[in-house]
Amino acid sequence: MSTPRPRGLVAAITYLAVAAVGTTAYWLVFFTSGAVQVQRDAAYLAFEKAFPLADGWMAACAVLGAVGLWRGRPWGLLFGLLAASSLVFLGCMDVLWNLNSGSYAIGSNAMNAEIVINVFCLAGGSLLILYLWRHRRSLA
């Protein structure tokens, strides 16, 4: 008899899927229209352009985590935790840049989107780690 799926699993899977799709969409917009760029100066652009590889890693882990958790595979837990940890790390890097550069003072739609992304990464990633770890026995 298989272990029942823990309550909240669909929300965790959805969060991982949104992280992967949202990150992909962000970089498509960043490199095409630039509408998500908060600033146009060289330092900001260099900082942002350092993220695609790390974001790609996180997005790949998020996809694998979502698929694995949906299918009830043990590797779903591993990749879900890797994605969640990556989200917290990426959120920390972004928050520190925004604090050190004064970016939070910029009143723009792009900055408002960045704030939402920061909260999504830090709060969502942290909550996902707690959720997955709490339910690790039923997910592994």
C-alpha cells in the first residue's frame, strides 16, 4: 500500500512550476524588450547578466522537482529542495544588490516586479524547504 500524498503537495508543485516558467519568461523579456530592467547603467546590467546560468540551474531543478513530486519519485524531493535552496540564495543576492545600490528607492513597475520576485524567492523558497523537509518521509 502506498503512502498517501501529503496535503499541500499540489501547491508545492505549482510553486516549482511557476518558478521555472516565471524565470524563463523574465529572461526572455530582459534580453528582448528590456521591460523588466530596473536600471540601464553598466553596473546593474553586468550584475543582472551574471544571473542567467544560476537561474537556469534553479529552473531546471524546479522542473525536475515538480515532475518528480507529481510522479511520486524520490528524486522529486531532492530536486525540489535544490530548487528551493537556489531560490533563497538567488533572492538573497538580489536583495543585497537592491539594498546596496539603492534600487528599492526606484519607483517603477520594473522595481515593483523585482520586489515581488524577491518575496517569491525568499518567502516561497523558505516555505518550500520547510514543507518538503517536513514531508520528506512520505515523498522519498
